[in-house]
Amino acid sequence: MALNPTPIATTGAMHTAQQFRMMNRDLSRANQGITEGDHMKVTALATPGGGVQIADGSAVIIGRASTVQGSYSAYNIGVDTSVTISPTGGTGRSDMVILRVEDPEYEGTRDPAVDPIVYFQVVSNVSSSATTAPSGYSAIPLARIDIPASTATITSAMIKDLRKVANPRRDRILYPYYAQDPLVEISGTSETWKTHPNLVMASVAVPSWATSAKVVFTISGVRYANGDVWGNFRFMLGSIEAAQWVGIDDNQGTAARRGTVQMVETIDLTTTTGAAMRGTNQNFYSRMRTRSGNAGKIGVDATTTFNIDIEFNEGPI
């Protein structure tokens, strides 16, 4: 096929459906999936029964019947409660709920005048570990339903979310904090976590769409003195304290010296606590503690710099 001589939006020109599908492909960067994290989520019916419901939202689907088919844009307005799941007999079964396109220009016999070209389909008896739509289908997977034997009612526990965001959003922000004089130190052997220095380092704007936050937290020029230092270092974002911590283990005696400490942690923003943080500003704190074998002091002053590097990522909610 030669170059199409009429680009989209040419005045007086005729544009084919294929041109718009190819534009959809380009705009979606040749990816497919739901548009935003909460779109088209499959859940149990409000009163659990022999089916599931699918939330509103939109998606992009790559046409698989031809290499020049392009991509389709689809949307669901409101909650669709008409997707039925057949009951199981003496053995369990896994079904997959997909959003499928069947364009008669390339496959099938559907008539766009009377038949749905994009629709929700239940593919019965898939592998219990299946995560992708059947090969050759122009479709995206939404959920797998793992149904026990002799079951006619679908509950939330049976639903495995398979959605992927076609082009997930990312937002990376750097929050530098420069400590000030006078020198502030912690010492002792208490093993108690403290906010050190005892202040808010940044007010972090958490995007409403974020499902995780990847944090790289670095201290440069932290001061050790008065003995061998043994302690730990981590951070707190809002009410969530990082699960991991980095060891401070400096066996350099009593002379004052400087060091650099860095940690990396991912914060889950889909938990109850994390979800409540989305769309709000949350305070960021540096947290440290001394250990039982500590003999020195951990100090922060005007030559100490904190670098808070946060990348927010979007995923299914």
C-alpha cells in the first residue's frame, strides 16, 4: 500500500475509517488498555448473583486482524450490569471478561447498522493463570473470574483484575531541602525513631491518579562525631513511614566527619491509607534512630543537603 496522500483534517478531502484508526494508534503510541486507572473495573454485582458489573470508562484496542487495521477507541457510559457468567458444575472453571472489537471490514459478519462492533465478552474455560486475551482477538482483558465448583453466584473474591492502563501517567518531582545552622544532633542508644531534623521538609502534592510513589531519598553531608556511629535512616510521607531503612554504620572514632546516605522505597497508594492521600498535599519527614551499640552523634547543619526525588505512577485502581 502506498502513502495515503490525504492527511487527516484536510479541507474538502474524504477520510476513511482506517485513517482515523491509524490516528488512534499514533495518539495512543501503539499501546492498548484502559485510559485511566479506575476505568472499566469488573466487580461483583451490588447483590451478588450470576454475573458481574463493569464500571464506566474508555479504552483503546489494537486491531489484530490486519497490520494496517489501526486502533479502536471505545467507551462505556455508566455501569453495565448485563454481563452474565454461567454457573459451574462438578468442577471449577475460569472465565475471562474482555472488551472485544469485531470489525467486519477485517473479520466476522457483524453489521455496524444493527450489531455492536465493540462489546464485552465472556471467554469461558480459560487457564486459571491466563492474563491475556485469546490469541488473534482484537481485545483487551478486563478480569478473570475463578469460579469454584457448583457455584452460580460471583463474589469479589473470585475476580482477578487484569486491566492495564494504555499510557499510564508519570510525574517526577524533586524537593531539595537545605538544612540550617545551628547544628542539631541525636545520640544515645534508644532505638527509637525520631524526626531528624524535627521539621517538615516538603509539602508533597500527591496526584489524584497516582497508585504508587517511588522515592529516592538522599542525605549529603550528614555529620558524625564523638564516637563510632550506628543508626538507621528512612522517611515518612504523610502518615506512611517507609517499611525499609538504611543502616548508618560508621566506625571512624571520635573525629568529626561527613557522609552520604541514600535509600529507595516504593509507597503503595492503593491501600486504604494510601488512597486517602491521593489528590492532597502530604508532609515529608526525615526519620532517623540510633542503635543499641551507638557511641557517637548524628548531626545536621548548614552543610547538610536532603534530596527528595519522587516519581508518581498510574495503574489500575
